[in-house]
Amino acid sequence: MRGHFITFEGGEGSGKTSVIEYLKDYFTDLGHNVVVTREPGGIEIAEQIRDIILSKENTAMDELTEAYLFAASRRQHLVERVIPELEKGSMVLCDRFVDSSIVYQGYARGIGMGKVFDINKVVIGDFMPDLTLFFDVKPEIGLKRIMDNSRNMNRLDLEKVNFHGKVYDGYIKLMEKYPSRIKAVNAERDIEEVKLETIKIVEDFLNDLK
């Protein structure tokens, strides 16, 4: 029986990474085989591509170069990690997937959401998440969290606030386009409330499959 592919999206500082780890423990305790991974990255080749994409030294990177590097990383991660785990029946929790490219490169960079999706169709075919959770946090709040937590800043973190505002707007547009797949989580609240809401969304999704 095929597993479930659940992805987590949001702007910088949305808190999704912390919640993913909590969900892993929660659903593992319920008997699920849970695998946590991320994009870009998740496996060795994709992690090497991640280092190139996010390096603060690569400020001259062209928008299309960036989009294709994300797509290349995604392809390797998909065929080497995600699909094999799903075929084993695992619940795969992935920190970012194709929606990030559509929003960051397609909308915020101005390449075009449709064009970036077409680029990624070559590498993912018809493969899409079963469920996507969008961690809804205003850009100024997310960026303040990064500063307060003294997180190591990467090349995308250092973009201007206007860029992060476009990222947020892009996610809203995607959520409106795919309301049955993408569910919003109010991630501006206390982390415990966010965890509870996220669990409810995932459990409702699993119950609808029964």
C-alpha cells in the first residue's frame, strides 16, 4: 500500500521545521513509519546542490539558474528518497516541495508561476503531494523570528522585505488555486497551538481516506 506524501510550506521563519519533528514523533507513536526529509536536500547529491543555491557568496546567481538548480535537486531527491519510501508505505513529511519553486522563483523572482511549474513538470511528471500545509506567517514576523533566534542566514534570508512579501502573496495565490490540497495553519500563534492544529489537519486527511 502506497504511503502518504505530506509537504510543509511557508516563508522564512514560519516555524514549520520544528512542527515537522513533533509530527514525526506523534505519528510514529501511533504506529506509522514516518520519514522526515527536506528540499533542497534530503540526500547527498541534493544537499550539495543546496549548498550552492543557499551560499551567501552566490549573489550573482541568475533567476533561471536558481530555478533549474532547485528542479535538479528535486528530481534526485524524489527518485532516490521520496518515491522509494512511499512505495514502502511510509508517511513522508517533506519540508518544502514544488510549491516553493513556484512561489519563490515563479512569483517572487518574476519568472512566472506557470513557467516554473512547467520546468518542474519535466522532473516530477504528475507527482504531487497528497496534502500540503501552508504555515501562514506575515513576512515581517517570520524575519524577526530568524533574527531573534540568531539563525545562520542564507542567501534567501538576506533578500529584501519586498521579496519576502511577494513570497507570501504567492503562497496565498497557490492556496486559492488548490484549496483541496493546500491547507493553511495560523503559525503566528503559540507553537503548541500550531502543533495541535497541524495534527488535526493531518488526522482529518487520514480519516477521509478510510
